[in-house]
Amino acid sequence: MRFLLTTVLLLCMQVLPAHAAVPDFSGVASEEEFLPVEQAFRLETAVAGDNRLSLRWVVAPGYALYKARMSAGLEGVPVGEVRLAPLQFLSPSSFKDDPSFGRMEVFHDEARAMLEVQNVSTAVAGKTLTVQVRYQGCADAGLCYPPQTVSLPVTLVASSAMTPVSAVPAVAVPAPVPAATAPVSLDEADGIAGFLGHASLPLVLLTFFALGLGLTFTPCVFPMMPILSGLIAGEDRARLTMGHAFRLSLAYVLGMALTYALVGTLVGYFGARANVQLWLQTPAVLVSFALVFVVLSLSMFGFYELQLPSLLRDRMDELARRQQGGRMAGVFLMGILSALVVSPCVSAPLAGTLVYISSTGDAVLGGLALLALGLGMGTPLILIGTTGGRLLPRAGNWMIAVKGVFGVGMLAVAIWLVARVIPGSVTLLLWALLLGVSAVFMGALEPAAQGIERLWKGLGALMLLYAAFLMVGALTGQEDPRHPLAAFAQQPVASATGAAPSLEVEFVRVRNDAELHEQLAAASSAGQEAVVDVYADWCVACQDMARTTFRDARVIKALAPMHRLQLDLSDNTPAQRELLQRLKLYGPPAMLFYDRNGDEKQAMRVQSEIGADALLKRLGS
């Protein structure tokens, strides 16, 4: 993994201009030769679609534009329900220790942002609004310019209309040059969006393929391994050549990758309302799919054989002789369902691509990037499916053991699915039962054996011990299967307010727009900053953050002074999906930060899973 990421970074370095590695101080002004503000920060605009403007600041060498000082607002009284979305930044930034303002996030060389007017109805179409764009920057030599305001007239176009915006004359924007002072971060959504806006298509595809490989052993891919292995194991031994196993694996991965790309592109273009994955993360759907995998596992254990009625089976056999693609279509469909239900993953590459698509409307590049990401995620699955099919025994008692292993894998997927809608301690109990029973069948309690049986007995004994730990964890109220005995090792963190010590970040839970605004208003009235954790019970990454990030003593201390809110989207109602749309989020997990005035700090927004160290870095702790 580390080698892979290093290779990607080296490839990124290869596309930088040759002079980017050598600092150029020729353009740095002396104290007596500061540039006029319009030359230090030259603003260019271009039409980017209906009611959308692309903004680009060309920053002179030796100067920096301050991200926290960049904003946009409507001049005068808004027309109807028209509102202006927060600026969406597309360029990578860096941090600077400013003697006047402290640690600041800045742009060198250039800054790109997208401005969008929303809620434009036919009743207000044709009217002209004035948008005020505000920004401020400083020279590295010490001079800070006063805040600047530029007024841009925008003629409104109804959201459903397809006519072009008559806003500001389009200005040709030259190809951007990556800034040597602002390296792209490929582990955060903003960095991914900036990378897509700068890099060439071949580099984008190669990098996203590598990022997909990096997601192999994450919740995005890992649950798919037993599914594909079970499909391979269920094939007719006489037909299962290495080539046939490869074709089955490829069909599964193509179904998964194409769905990942298509759904991601739709969500990025139309917003959270188009997120089919969110619609499917309901208890009824998850439990239904879990039951399907339980049924499949029982057939693997030999309780019964899944067969169609004889009339249909004869007809299917006849069709299969004429067309060999029927089985492939079924595996392809399973790949689609796996992407939609089993793996509702919002990783940093996915979140960043969605931000890029929503900001630029470039669905083609975003979709290709997501396709490359899906193929990267699927490459290990193809290797496992192909080699696994080759290594499967052709006959004998080994077949019973192999099918039993895949049956356990199917049950594990079922537990993985229902874990999103049942208490964590119950999930631990289910894992304990699965591993404990499997250990017994592996001979953990049998007398000492010989040869390979001794190896199975040893593995079974370890599984039985771990099952006992899980059972203890379930009885003590633990929820993390990776730390079932955490109750015996946790040290409480003293509260800054003198209240009882806490073992995790404590949130005030809200479930709708009204409750969220009420809590944010209360925090603003008290002069308190606020943080919002966007959460859902069915979100695997959210559960992981709850068990790790929000139980880190440093994070508990850093968030203690803030008003801590948790936006719970577990019910996944239409109103909650509409709220996601207004917040410009694509699904949990996410984190939003608000200042004492109740305004969101866009630069600190998190749109994917984040670890404790990365969160502390973002908080400046």
C-alpha cells in the first residue's frame, strides 16, 4: 500500500513543470514595489452553466490569497426564494503562519471557485441580481491589502431552462499550472476535486485506478470478496476452468464498477436526491438482502440444493446451450447489487469527484475517474476469483470443506448488512456465534490431530478464543469487534467544563432541518462554535469513526469547547435527503464546522471518513 501511494505521488510530480521545483523569486516585490491589488490578484470570470459562474484569481508570485477571506453574497433584497450557494473551491491550498492572522489557509499562483445561484423559479427568470464577491490577500514581504469587493451582475435563468446565462462576458481561462507551494492531498475531498481540475486525463485515470487498489481492504471492497468467491464455488466443477473463473470475476467487477461510476456521476450532477444507494439503505432492504445471503449460505452447507422447478430448469438448460452469456448476466447483476447495497461507501476519492462534478458540471471526466476507481477496487477481486477458481478442488471431501468456508463467508456478509440496523452489542454476539460454531466444526475441541488437521485445529482454537472475547464484549456493552475488551482498558477523559469524564465525543442528536437550525442558532447566541457530525446507523464508515476517531482522547479534548451536534440520517426520509441536497452533501459520513456567527467554515468541511490525526490537523490542534 505504501509503495503504491509513493508511486502515485511520484507520477504526480512528473507532470509538474520543470521550473516548479526551483523557487522563483524574480517576481517578489520589495517593500517599495508592491503591485496594485488588481495586478496582485487578477479576477477572471467565465460562464459555467445555468446561473453558475466560474471564478479564477491569478495570484502574482510572492503573494497569497486568504481562503477564509473569500466569500460571495447577494446585494440588496433577494428575489423570491433565490439564494447563493457557498463558494465551492476547486484549487488546492496550503497553510501559512501569518504574523497578523495566525495559521491561515492560502492560495498561491491561482485560486479557482464555482459560484451558483440556486432556487431560481420561472417567476423570477429574466431578472438581474448583483452578486458581490469578496476577497483579501497579502504579500509575502509583509503588506496586507484591504478587503476587496467586486460586483457581478447575473441575469437569472429558471433552473429547468436550458438557455445560457447572460451574466458576465466569458473570459478565456488559460490552462492552470499546479502550484509548487500547494501540493494536492489525495486523502481529502477538496484535494481530489482540485486534482481533477488540474491533471491530464491519463494521469487522472491512472491515479484513480491506484486509489481504487488502495481501497481493497476497506469496507468499500472487503465484503464483496466472499460474495464473488461463493459465486465461483457454486459453479459446475467440470466447466470451471481458469478462463471461465476469470470471465465470471470480470462480469462481477464490471457490474460493480459501472454502477459505481454511473450512480456517482448522477449524484454529483443532480445532488443527493439521485443517490440510489441512500434509498436502499433502509432496514427492510438490508434485512431482505441479509436473508438472501443466509439462504445462499445454507445451500453451501448442504441443507438443500437451490434449484428452479423442473419445467423452468429444462428451459434454462436449453437456453444455456444456445447462449453462454446467461450465467454472466446473473453475475453482472450481482455486481450491480453489491455496489448499491453491500458497499455504500463514501471514500475521499468518491466525495472529491462528486464535489468536482457538482461544481463544474464535467460529468464525463468525473464518470471516467469513478470508473477507473471502480476497476481499481475490482482488480483484487478478479485476481482472487480467477486464482481461487483455479485452486478449488475438483472432487472429494475437500469440496464439502471448501463450500463450508464460502458458506461462512455468506453468513459474514449477512451479519455485515444487518449490523447497520441492529445494536452494536447484538452484532458482537452474532459474530461470536458465527466464529464459535465455525471453530467447533474446524476441530477446536477435538483431540490432537496430525498434519493439516492440526493446522485447522489451531486456527479453530484461535477463532474460539476470539469468539469468547466477542461474547464478553457483547455482555459488557461493547460495539467494536476489533476491540471487544475495550471496557477493561478505557481511560476516561476529564471534561473541560468539570462534568463527568467522557470516553467519547458526546453529541446532541438532531434529525431534521428545524432541529439543526435551532441548535446552530443557540450556539451562535451563546457565542460558541459548532461542529456537525453527519451520521447514519447504516453507514459503516460512520460506525468506524464513532469507534475510533470520536474515542480518541485528543479529539475529545479538541471538540470539547464546541457545540457538538450529530445529524442523524438513519431514517433516510425524503426530508433528510432534501436536507443533504441543501447542505451539498452526498451522504454520510461528513463533518461541518460553524463559527460563532453561525456561518459555515467551508475550508474545514469533511466529506468522507476521517481519522483522528487528520481531524486534529484540520482543527489546528
